[in-house]
Amino acid sequence: MNVIQTTLPGLLILEPKVFGDERGFFFESYNQRVLAEKAGITAHFVQDNHSRSAKNVLRGLHYQIRQPQGKLVRVVAGEVFDVVVDIRKSSPTFGKWDGFKMSAENRRMAWIPPGFAHGFLVLSDYAEFLYKTTDYWAPEYERCIRWDDHDLDIQWPLAGEPVLSTKDVAGDALRTAELFE
């Protein structure tokens, strides 16, 4: 596994070792020992989620203020532009974001520790996204920061207007959002 450090301390991009031939391919999408040894990830995962979204759907920027979730995410069909924002007020990278493409083709994964908001934009006709989380979904603690917050100035690779949920349209600005210390 190749571990790529990002501009946000703790956020990692993981590239698994893929074995392929004329029959197809094989790779380990999760190996607790390898994640601990290569990336220092010792999190215990309690829930798996799977979403499918159409082109131009933008989900996020989501987080849970209590029962915060670390997430190991990957795309199994299609391509997305994935965005992570540091929302820990005590962090030297508070309010900074990083973005990268993940796809079924590049097989990249991302480790997003607790304390970050996460979202993605679907670039292909559709995309299927898998999440392993370190805590259970708790809708009462779920929060959302607006995808187009001017203070964040995220450079989404949009072709037109994104398709948003009601929750994402009503997201808070970073300045008024409930954040991590």
C-alpha cells in the first residue's frame, strides 16, 4: 500500500497494491494490520455505508459534532471529486481544505479522521461510494457546512449547478457552524 500525505495533517490518501491479469484484478480493500503498519490507522470500524449518486450530485460537507466519525472511503463505480475540510478550531490548518479525485479506476481510498467535514461531487454519469466509519450514524448530531461557503472557497470542478439535498442547501457557514475545539 502506498500512503500519500495531504496538506491536512491526518488526512491520508491510500493506494492499495493491485494484482491484475487478463481475468481482472484483486486487491485488499481493508486489512487492519496493513493499515496500522503502513498508515498508523488503528481505528475500530463499526459501520459500513454504501451510496449511489447521479452526475453533478454534491453531498456535503458533513460531519457529526458528537459521536464524531473517522471514515475510510472509496469509490467502487464511477468518479468523484472528494473534499475534506479541517474544522478543528485548535488546528493550524483550521478552515483549510484538500480535494482529490477518487474513482473505481484509480482505486484510491482516503482516511478522514474525526474533526473534519467531508463531501464529494460526482463527475461520472453515476458513482457508488463506500464508507467504513468509526462510530454509528447519529442524525441528532449530524451537521453540514455549505459546499459554497465563501470563507472556504472550495474549487469544485462543476459543470453547471450541483444537485443538492434539502439538508445540504440549508448547511451552515463555517463562521456560524458548530465546530470541534
